[in-house]
Amino acid sequence: MCLGVGSDAAISVVHRFAFGVIVVAAIAVACSQAPPEESPVRLLEICSGHDRTQLSHLIDSQHALVRRQLDSLLVTFITARTEPDSVGSDSLSAALSWLCEVYRQTSDQEDKQRRLTLYQQWTSAQVQLKGTLDSTFRIVLANFKAPQSSAERLHDSEFVDILQHLRAEYHALGDSFHMASVIYQIADFYWRDGTIDSAMEHLRLCRSVCTQTGQTELGSDCYLLLGKLYRVHQADYLNSERSLQAAVEGYRAVGRTDGVAYGWMHRANNFVHLFQSQRAITGFRLARDEFARLGLEHPQSYCTYSLAESYYDLGELDSAWCYADSSLHERRSLAARYPRYLHNVGYTLSLQGLILHAGADYEEAGESYALAGEVFQSAGDDDGVSLNNIRWAALHLEQGDYSQARERYEWVLQNSAEFEANLIALLGLAVCDRNEGNNDGAVDKMHRYIDRLEISRSSLPIPEIKSGMLSDKIGGYHLLADIFIERHQQTSDPVWLDSAFYYLERSKSRTLLEMLGDKSTTLHCEEIEQLVDRISNCDNSLLLGQGDSAWLAIELVALEDSLHRLRLADAEPSPSGRGVGAPRVLKLEQISEWLNDEDLLLEYMISDIGLYVFVITRESISIQALEINKERLEDEVAGFLRLLTRRPAPGHPSDRWKQIGKALWSGLAPNDSLIPSGKNHLIIVADGILHHLPFGALVDSSGHCLVEKYDLSYAPSAAILGLLTQRRRPCSSHGLVVAFGDPAFFGSIDSLPHSRREVIRLEALFGTPSVRTYLGCEADESNFKQQSYDDVDYLHIATHGIADERRPERSALWLAAEHEDQPPDLLQASEIAGMYIPVDLVFLSSCRSGSGLRYPGEGVLSLAQPFLVAGSN
């Protein structure tokens, strides 16, 4: 039977669940007997209980009665399936299925014809009912996709009721294939309706059914939507990444290249939220190219938009504007042909406002936000209104219009379910409270903000996902610290100073602190080590220009993706409900107790709100506000670094760096009254731009560099300093040294003869028996990794160094090639972190060993970090 989707008959069938007036008539003719007067309940009870003995007894004693009851049960079953309010159809279905199975298995020749008749009737009913269900499913979907204005369009509740009934019927028929499709449509409805928990529950169920029935493509659809929901509504990036990876693999298996592209697009969105902008750009480009090849304009335009966002995140405003302009052109063209895409124009206009805001063009930015808001309102897109309000509110904040900013942030809290949007709105409202003098309100909102953030972060299992999580959220910690500093200044109560220091510390070197506290975060397995080696070799070939660079770049991305997936598969998220996953941060008094008599610890807080320095010695604890703003400090540090690295013209030495160095130290140094006498060991805990500042080159009031006055040390955070102090072991009496120098590169790279002399001088300094040297061909990766460091006090490495600011885990030290026809080995940061090197001091005599990507909340991700993770002090 076939029903036209637009016909009156079809709509009539839909509104009556389309189950079976026709089927009932057909079966009634087939049965050809009126239901008997006797009730079939007894037979139903026997069949439901699978009682073969009672069934045999009943058949033997009352053949004719049983036959009439069978016919009655069959008609009752069909009727129950055609009437929405009837109950018990599942139990009837199960009972009759069992009865048919009994009849198929019996060898009673006398009852052969009766058995055959019953089975034919049952099968006919099933086939006709399934045909009706399939037709109904198609009709219902087509009806529900009709325009909202259509008078005959089903209401949401009717649509879900019909789908749930279809699901039950397919289940009773044992048709898991179509049942999975119905469950997916229910999940899709709940997702679009905003009932996220129900959507995820049905997606998991559909995924399970697809696994059992081998429906790879529909299962991939489930994984794709689950990955999106995990990210958008739960900020669960681990499960989102796992789901999206499974979706990509499933689509590849069935040859759906559009599905692979969608998977990459959503994975790139994950990278955006994890502040891995370069990986996001790679993912969006892969997806965009594939969508362009397939002629899928809408997702292609989305990837163009997302590339603009990613370049904005990297601070590359020109590239961001270029992609935003292309996106606006693409989206306006689409909206002109398909009005349902109008809201996308609003997203691009809002992004252009953001870029203009970053470029300090406030008037044009406000106009872009206003246009975007009008488009979102016209399109009825509340998510777009929410995003635009967040961006627009930030502009109001900068202009001091707190009432407008507050109105927009409160709208977001009330109308948006997105995790990131709520976080930003809470922070924005706290800033409004703070600027309007309501510090209690600001503290309350910031506690809520930080608790939500920490709970989300605690579920992330591996360091490369955690790194950068706090990148654009440090402002919340700084805001709380600033409020508590102000209270301390007003009351002189040390409790407030401790609170300020606590939140400042929670914003510093978080991932490193957690790794040092839990060495188990470094994963070890043979497959991971092999992948790391392959990545190192591939990266090495790219650096040396050996081989096909295009192919090597593709291979490198694939290997990194495999490593990332493998580490995710081995990792487990934190148990739900574990609470805030904050690191152990000690009080100021405890930090003070760790210090020696000659120590002076300066811990800086560099924020948009205020600049401070904590001054901590064994005798005293104090804080001082710095009389310099963040923007000026960054300019002066950048200028100072340029002068230090610029080689003066011959015969014209320049001491301009000394003048700037003196001005810088005068702005960063605490008052002499805060420093007890006798302090000659200066420990710096930097923040922000100060991570790149060589304090030893700064000049004091007497004209001497600090390195001439102090022994200098740097610590990523006071908490890490404490951990290293606790785990430090006494040096052995002989002071064993292991040194690598002058690796043999066989002409492919410049040799380092001075590094050989450097290592040989160590023998004179410590004595030959106390120094184990590896020079030339012996200074290779194999000797480095096989070396036992349990009894080693000092490790000295003199070689070339590479700082990779795009992927810090690939920063590396260059060691000797194993053979003359091979390139040198790269000892990468990720490899070092996986080793055990419990030495007291590592001396890296190499270029850029202290350089690397600077993450707010993490510091500089240099080659020093993996040695700390490996156990060095």
C-alpha cells in the first residue's frame, strides 16, 4: 500500500497514527472466523509464561476451543496495534511470537495444517503491519519538516507521540534496523527542542542498537551529534573528541566523505575551545576544502567563518578580517537563496564587530553588533543573540556603560544553556559589580565562575588538553585576587592577603603543577613511544628539507592525530562529582618557611586590573602595587629585548639597554623598606610578559646588573617551588655529572666544537671519575635514553636546541645521528617528559632552551618543563 505524502488520506492516517484500519480488515478476512465467546485469557497466560506442558494439555483437551482462541488473540493483537489508547500489544506480540515458534518446532503431523494456517496468518499480519509502519514513518517525517506555517503540520507533542509509538511497534516486530532510525529522529527532535539530556539518552541508545545491527552510517551520525552535544552543552571535550573520532572512522569505513568533513569541522571546534588555534585552523581547512569539492556551500561558509575566528584568536587581525569578509560574501549569497540561513549572516557581522573592537574602531564595531543583533532577531536565533550580546557587552564595559553591559550579560545567563557563554556572562557581571563598588556581588559571581571552570577542567585527562584551558579565563582569578588585595590594604588583615595569593597561585603553571603532583599523568606504552619516534623523524626531515615536504606535512598531521587519539583512549576522565579539581596551594606563611635566610622571593601579578608584586622572605610577607600599567610594561619589555639581541655597529657600542633596564627595574623592584638585609638570592615567579624578561640584565640604582648583585633563580609558581624543595634529595658526596656535547652531525648541520671544550672542562672542575661524558657519535639519543640517572646529581647538555612555539611538545634538543647516512636525532620535549631523570640540576647549553609558547595560566612552555616533569629539580 502506498500513500501520497500530500494527500488528505495520508494526513488522516498520520493523525490516527496510521496504523491500521486497512490492516485490521485484511486480517479479519484472512481469519474468516468470528471471535469465540470464550475468553482467550487462559491461552494468553500460558503463552506469556512459555509453559509448553500446559499448552500441550490445553491443545489435547480442547482442540476447537484453542483454535478459536488463537484467532481471537490474533485479531486482538492487530487491534491493539491500531488503537493508540490500547495496552498490552507488546505482551501479545511476545506471547504470539513464542507460540509460533512452538508450532514451527512441533512434529505433530495431525496438527500440521492448523500450525501452517496460524503461521501464515501471523506472518501476513507482521508484513502488512511493517509496511504500514514504514509508510507512516516516511509520512510523519515529511509532514514534520513542512513549514511552521502549514496548517496540517503536526504539533511537537503529536510528532513525538507518533515516533514513540513507532519505536514500540518496530521493537515488537523485532525490526531493530528501523527502530534505530526512529530513535535517532526522536533524539534529533529533542536536540532541536533544547531537551539535551533526553537527546543524549536516545543517541546513546541508538548508537547501541546500531552497533548490534551493524548500521555503521547511522551509528556515525549518532557519534557526530553526541560529539557536538558533549562540547556545546557539557564542555566535556574528552568524550566529544572520542565521539567525533569514532564518527570520522565510521564515515571513512562507508565512504561518506561529507561525514568525514563534518567530523573534522566539529573536531576543529573542540580545538578552538581548548585554545589550540593552529590545530583548529588545520581542521577547518581540511573540512573547508572537502566541502568545496563536494559543492556543500553552507558548511563551507561555516569553515570560512571559523577560520576567521581562529586567526582572531591568534591575534592575526588582517587574516581574520580577510576570512570574515569572504564569509560574509558567502553567507549573504546563501541567505538570498535560502532564507533559513539568514542567521549565519548575523554571526559574521558579529565577528567583524569583534575584529573592529580589537582594532580600537569602537564606533564601527558598535554598528556591526547592532546590525548583527537585528539579523539574529529577524532569524529568531537566540544563540546568536547570546553570542552577540557577550561581544557587545564587552564593548560597553570598555566604554564604561555598565548598565548596558549588565543588561546584555543577564540576558545571556537567563536565555543561554551554553557553558562558555554562561562563564563569560558571570565574569562580565562580576566586573560590572566591581566597577560599581559592589565587591561582595563580584566575589560571589567569581566563586561561581571559578567553581564551574575548575569542575570542567578536572574532567580533562591529559596535559595537552588542559594546557591553555585557562588561557582567556585568567581574568577571573586576577579579579578575585585584586578584590582581596584591596581588602587587605583597607584592613591590614593577613587573611585577605592569603586569599589573594591563593587565587593568584591557582592561575599559574596549572598543568605543570598537576603533572608534578601526579607523575601518572605521563603515559607509557610501546605504541605511544613508537609514534613519538615517528613524529620526531618526520619533523626532523621537514627541518632538514629532506624528502617531499608536502607529503611529510600530511604524514605529520596524521601521526599527531594518531598519538592524540591513543592518549585519549588510554586516559579516563575524572569521576563525576569529584568536586573542584584545584591543585594544592599553600599559605604564604608556609611558602615563607621553605625559604632560606638569604632568599628573596618576588611573585608578580600582571593583569588588566592591576599590577602587584608579593615580597616574601623568611622574616616577612608584604605586597606592593607597581606604578606601571600593563600596556606600558609590555612595550618596555619588548623594547628592552630588542636592544639586548641587537648587535651594535663596530666601534659604536650602545648602552641604551642599560637605561631601559634601569627604568624597568625601578618599576618592578619592591621598596627597600620591604626587603630585610642580607638577601643575595633572588627568586623570581614571573607573570605575563615578565616570563620573557631576563631579570639578571636589569640594572639597579647603583648602575650594576642584578646578576652582579644576586644569585638568580626562576620558578613557574610558588607551589612548584615548594614541591621541588620537598622532593629534592641530598647530592651525593662525589657529585656525579653526566654530560653530552659536540654531537656528530656528519656535515648536515654545523658542528659545535666549543661544546666539546665545555664538557671537557667539567672533568677538570669535578674530577674525571665524577664525570661521565658522551661526545661525538656517542652523544646520541640511544645513550641519553638508556642512561640511568638514579645516582646522577647534574646533567649537562650542550647542543643545538629548537623551540617550537606552535606545538611546544615538539621543542627538541639535537643529538648525534646513529649512522653517517642518517639525519641527527631529535630528542623532543614529549619524549623527555616520559623519562625518569631525578637529577638535582639540568644545565641546557643550547639556543632557545628557555623559549617557547607562552600560555596565560601556564607560563612559557620551554624545554625546561619536560625535565621538571621527568623528575629534575
